[in-house]
Amino acid sequence: MRVAALTGVGEIEVQERDRPTPEPDEVLVEVGACSVCMTDYHMYHGTFPVDPPVVPGHESAGTVADVGADVDSVEVGDRVAVNPTVPCNVCSYCKQGDTNLCVSSTSIGGAAETVRDGAFAEYVRVPEMCVEDIGDLPFEHAALAEPLACCVHGVEVADLTPGDSVAIIGAGPIGLLLLQSFRNAGAGPIVVSELDDERRALAAELGADAVVDPNEVDPETAIPEAAGGKVDVGAEAIGLVPTIEQANAVTANGGTTLIFGVPSQDATLEVSPFDIFFNEVDYRGSFALNTDDFQRAIDMLQTGRIDADSVITEHIDLEDLPNAFKRMGDAEGLKKIVDPSPS
Ligand SMILES: [Zn+2]
Ligand SMILES: [Zn+2]
């Protein structure tokens, strides 16, 4: 089978490997689609260090091609999405359902303490507990279950009540999924701030009640103007300190500033403890997803609650990954889907 393996920083190579045999509690999935994520980008550039060689790709779906001896929940031919987070299931976080906070998690192709080979490959071997049935959902939509589940988690962390106002800073692929998740949860109004014209227009199409262009106006005044006041949830979906500060500046007293974009590990943020005390503004982080979020994301995709097609702009082969990473660095296009076995 063909895989795209990271062999060093900035090096990715399409290799021919033996098709893996699943362990007794594992499933082999023939990958139908695997979407490319900023995590893959960071692994490629060494900003998420990994031990090469490793096959990245953690947003995938496909067809069960083989099952281990002890597997009884799925069979060959089933269509599934792969939850790339493998929790230890024994730590205190896992036991209380917060599998995203697991102290010794493994990721299938993503970022975690332990990384096993992912789905930029014709086949991926995964534990039985990581596959979810998708019925007849197209693979490219099911591949978005993982990023969408992160957004579902963000909405939960923000503790949203229907009718709460929301600002989203940044409308990249993940910001646009977060927008749709907040909208499904009953948020309103939702105001999106985004530099790029096309992304901003798409945010309006996908349900933002107002969009603001930071090139033209100061979001710190334009967002409250559009929302009829400061917002209950100020969500930052980029991962930069100035935009986190912006999200906080538009968060109403008693509201929540949601740190949703991935900040750099050495970034620091200056906060006024008095303001947090006096205004009762929470800073909350939303990291990855738990098992329940993943199932909910699949339900939302299956019931048409999410416009997945609008955030998918490209289909590529395994060989095209370096070019895809370059385009992501330049913020060109939205979600890129790898079809590992082009017919
Ligand atoms: Zn991802
Ligand atoms: Zn655990």
C-alpha cells in the first residue's frame, strides 16, 4: 500500500509499505478520504515535533477492510469514520469522560504524547473503539467529523445558552465549522471578523448575522456595534495573542472568552486580574474532542446540520501534500481532502 510518511522536518515521502494486519482488538480501514489539518502542517514544519518516520493524517473515514479476531462491533465492508484520539481509559480524566485531557493518550496520525501511523495512506490500522459507523455519509464529509467534533467541544466549553451572542475571530476552515456549530446550538446574533474577502463572504453565507473586515474597521468597536453590545462568547479561532485580546475586548461582563485556535506553546498573554475579578469574564480553553463529541459530530453531518461541501475546496493525491502545506501557509483555499487511492 502507498503511504505519505514524514521522514524529517519539511520532508514527506510517498512510500510503498506492506498492508498492515490488525491486532485482535483492531480494525483495518481502507481510507476513502483524509482531510488535511493545521496539525499536519505543524508536524511537517517541526512546530509539533514528532519522531520520524511517521504517517500523519488524523481526519479520516473509509471502509472496514479487515478485522481482528476479537472485534465484534463492525465487520468488513462497514463504512466508518476514525476518531484519532485513543484514550487510555484508566486515568481519572478518562474515567470522568474527559478523554481529551487523558494523561497518556495516543493519536492516530495526530499530535499527542504517542503518535501512531495515520491515514495519509491507503490503509490505516486502528483500535476497534475508534471507529464509528457513518451509514451512507460521503467519506469526504465523514472526514470532517474530527474537526467538527473539536467545534462541538468548543460550544460545550463555552457553556452556550440559546440566544447568547457570539463573536468569532477568524473564519478559516475551523472557524467556519465553529460558526455552524454555534448556530446549530442556537447562538444569535453571531458576528464574524475575518481579513480574507472570500472567507468573510462564506461566513455570511453559512449563517453569520454580520461580518466585519478588520482591514476596514476596528473589530473591537465594530463587533459590539453589529451585535447590539458586547457578546456572551468571544471565540478566537486563529491562535494568536492579539486576536485573543480582541476576542476578550468584545466579551461582555459575565461572558466567556474562548481560546479555540491553537496558540504557540511559548506565547504569553497579559491579563488584568482586576478586570477578570470585576467583570467576571472567563478565559476558557477548548482542546481537541472527547468520544461523545465525535459521535455528536457524525450525527450533525448525517442530519445535514453542517454544510460540509462549502468548506472543502480541493481533492488531492498523496504526492500533493507538500504543495497543500504551502497553500495552507498562504491561507489559500479551505479544507484539502486527500484521496489516497485515486481510481
Ligand atoms: Zn485536525
Ligand atoms: Zn486517560
